[in-house]
Amino acid sequence: MNVTDVAQRHTAALISVVSPERAERAARYHFVADRMLSLVAGALITGCVGRAVGPGVALTFTRGPHGKPQCPQLAALGMDFNVSHTRGWVVCAVGRGSIGVDVEWTREVAPADLAAYLHPDELTDPALSDLLTLWTVREAYVKQLGRGMSQPADTFRVVSTGAGLRILAQGAPADELTVLTARHRSARLAVVSTEPVTVIKQSVSDVVAHASVRSDRSA
């Protein structure tokens, strides 16, 4: 969701549905925009994960060995979630199997800026000239794996096909993965999942409403 124009009038409502720890962290941010991003992220996680788990189940959150956020109650249903935020945007993805998401604010990036983080073949592929979209797909993939930056850059590559972008892992197609990308004038989005993906855009009021039905404030 786009939180660029989220007014401070939503602050109290957001604080009421996030964990006290997140509210305290958000309060320490100097800029209002950063505080709002943190609060919206917490509310979005609570609402999205809470709807998937269902009412009456208290949510707890942990982190995997490489830092990926996890919810044991969601994992017990064979499901996963992931979250990403950038300047003006917050995204939460929930689905069966494993899932990773990345969102990046729109800006110019040069090949030299990303060379150390890309597969060598990606730098010479004219079909991958949108480097920011390429970067979001790679980020979403390593988050889907739960490896983050510990995954060596040359162990996989993104390729462009007639059906969109696909991932080659160790030289073999990762056919079981769904790769979704989206462009907005102010951001790039990528989701990598073992299941088909549906994108739902929500307002801050929607986020607060979905999170407020839960009595636990854990995200």
C-alpha cells in the first residue's frame, strides 16, 4: 500500500493495533514518514496474518536463522508471510508454501551500483535493462528462500521469457515459482512464491479495520 499521503490523524488508530514494542520503536524515528511506515507495517502484518490464521488464535512472531520473520501459527497451516517497505510504500504478502516480497522506491540505478549483487549474465541481457525491477525480483527470491544476503549472487539468475521473468537456480529453471512484478511511478514491486499471487491494494482505514478485530497486538 502507498502510505505517502497518510495523515498523522491515523497515528492513534495505528498505535492501538500494533505491539507496544513497535509503537516505541516508531516513536524514536525522527521523521514522521518513517514513523508512519513502521506503524503501518505492523498493522498490515497483524491484519493480513491474522485473517489467514483466523480468529481466536494468538499470533507470535519470531525470526529464522537469516532474519526472515516467521509466525508459527501461520506455518502450522503450511503458510508463510513476508513484508517489505520503502519510501512511501508498505507491502505484506501471505500465502501457502513459501513467499518473498520486495518493494523499492523508484530511482535511477547504474549497473556499477549493483554489479556485485547481480549474476554476471544479468548485466549483459538487454531484456533486463530495468535494473530496479531486476533487483526487486532478486531480493524477493532470496527472501522467499529465507536466506537474505547470505545467498551467493552467482547461484541464481533472473531471465526474461515470453511469459515474464523467471528464475534459474544453479542453472536449472525454478518452474515451481511464481514471479510477479508491478510498476508504479514511485515504486517497483516483486513477489516470488511457490503458489499463484493476487495483489490487493488497501487504504490505511482498511488496514486498521482488519487489524483491530484482533485482541492480540504482537506485530
